[in-house]
Amino acid sequence: MERWREMEGKSLHDPLHHSHHEATAGEASLQDTVWVDGPVIVGAGPSGLAVAACLKEKGIPSTLLERSACLAPLWQLKTYERLRLHLPKRFCQLPLSPFPASFPNYPSKGQFVDYLHAYARRFHLRPNFNHTVVSAAFDRGLDLWRVEASVPGRARTIHYLSRWLVVATGENAEPFIPDIDGAAAFRGAIVHTSSYWSGSEFEGKRVLVVGCGNSGMEVCLDLCNHNARPSLVVRDTVHVLPREMLGRSTFGLSMWLLKWLPVRAVDRILLLISRLMLGDTRRFGLLRPDLGPLQLKSLSGKTPVLDVGALAKIRSGQVQVVPAIKRLTVEGAEFVDGRCEDFDAIILATGYKSNVPTWLKFFSEKDGFPRKVFPCRWKGEKGLYAVGFTRQGLMGTSADATRIAQDIQQRWRQYNA
């Protein structure tokens, strides 16, 4: 701690525009060192912005590191054109700043990005863009976190030293690309939804969509609206629910019912209403899991599909439901039931994964989450925090960010008393 107090007067906030205090002699040619007053936050998406804003509101500075050249790169660069928030805006707003009243209940991708930019401006958040964190570890000698970042065009990496490290890269940092037998032989394009923009690119084509979550369903709908011919791979059971029930959002209704009833009872109500509104989804090849949608979400993190029109396309035959892929062929795919079909393109709606294990050993390579469950889910040891890893979407992000800022504030006061 005494070593830290010696460094406090040397704090530097912008490593690209200020001189640096060098590391040890053996490292001086490879790195610069920056002493940070407040936390280092890795990731300038909704999670990182939320933590930084909550800290700023408490008078605590932070350093935001973002590997891309913009805020929220997943939303800006890797989402399709027709995307809207799947939950009502009141469940998706970040702390201290609601969505504009003029926004619809389900804001579009563009509106959400505009909201994030306005959020950053309101709290004067200025991330260090193009800073890729390559490693982070707790330095027991200094009793500080050492975060190493590379910057394009710089020969030397930058080492940030801080009492606190906030992991805000979220669950969805890298596209998950499954290993499909025969993929190299397929003559058509294979693209992940992170590279999919619009169904207009596939007009008149036969497209196989792999993955029957919210993204897979919505991509199929978009393809139909652009006169493509999609088929949807459904490997497993899936809950499909209407986006709205009884005049209110399904999510909002669920939250209200959970105030009065146990999870199993709420699940039964949701499934009964879904059956009345959507019919028996088994008829379309969409088998429901044994566990109800809320139970399944709680135990496995698997989110139910909130239907925005794709089920009607399946019902009408515009979207064909097919079983798991056995292997890809030159012309298309062979499925586990023995049938073979030709396709012009394949879209992988297979989701994303965390990239934290590549730079922080405290996170598991298996699922990208903390190796040891944090006692509070958002707080680890030695000043380590994680936001956006509770499988609760933007609502969980806001709750985590608020708690993290409160916890850091208590320690900030102790150090600055």
C-alpha cells in the first residue's frame, strides 16, 4: 500500500498524450506504465459505460479501455439492420438515464446506439479506443491490478496499474463458430450473424439458418421479407412465447406474476397463454423442453424465443424446420434424419462467447465466466468485479453496475480519508 501512495501523485489519464513513467529497466523498451486513480474498466459497451457513469456520479474517475474504435462495437458493427430490443425499454435502460419518451417501447438498433452515445456524452465518458487488453493479473508485490494493453502503431504496450479491475466485455464478445463436418467442402457462403446485415443480400436464394434462438428466428423472418427461402435448423427443444400477452410484454407480465407466485406456477401460466395464442408448436417441429421457460432460464441461462412473426412464417411453410446437420456437402447439407437438401448460403445464428479467458486467468476457458462463482455474482477478490455476466441482459447489467459503483465508493473513501 505504501508503494501505491508513492505513485498516487504520478497518476496519468491519457497514455497517448502524456509522457510515461517507465516500468523496470528490462521492460522499458516494450511497455509504458500508467498509474490510474480509479478503476480500470475493460469494455466500452453498455456494461462498461454503465459502471463508468455510476462512478462518475459519485465523483470517482475511471479509465475505460475499448479494443474497437467505437462505443458498443457489438451493437454498432455486428448486429443486423432490423434488430430491435427484445424487451421493453424500461427493462433495458442504463442507470441514471432513461430512454427518451419519444422512443418506441421496443427501440431499434439505431435508437439504442443513439441512446448509448447520448449516455456517454451526458456523463463525459471518453474511452481509450483501440486499446486491446492482452493480459490482466494481480500484482501481489504492488497490491494492484496490472492490465496490459496494446495499441495499433505503438511498439510498446501500456501497463495500467489500479486498485480495481472491472471486467465489462460481457458474455457476447466473440462470435461462436461451431465445427461442422464438411464445412470446407460447401461451395456457398457461410456467414455468422455478426456479419449478416440484411436479407436483401439473399433474395431468391435457399438459405440454411443454423440456430433457433431469437437471432435465428428473426433472421428467418428477415429473409422471408426479402424473398429468400430459409430453412431453420432446430437441434434441441425450444420455448417460443409471444412477445406480448394480455396487453403487456411477456417479460413484464412474468416479472409481475413472480411477485405473487412461484416460478413453476408462472411457467404454467405462460405456457397456457402461449398455447392459446400460438397453438401447439410441436406441430411445426418446435418441441418444448420439460422445464418451463423461467426455470430453464434460471438453471441454464437459455433464453426463450419471443416471437415477432417468425412462427407465422413457419406455420405457412415459408420457413422449413429441419433437424440437426450431420455434415455439409458441396451443394448443401445432409441432416441426421438422412435427408439431403441444396442451399446457396448458410447463416450461423450460433451466438457469441466471452473472450475474457484469453487475458484473465480467473475466468474459465470452458464457458468464459468466472472460474469460481463470485459471492455476489458481480464481485470477486482483490478488487475484481464483473458486470454483464449474470445472464440477465441489460437489466442485470444496470443492477451490477450500480452495486459495483457503491462498493468501490466505500473503498474509495477509505483510501482517500
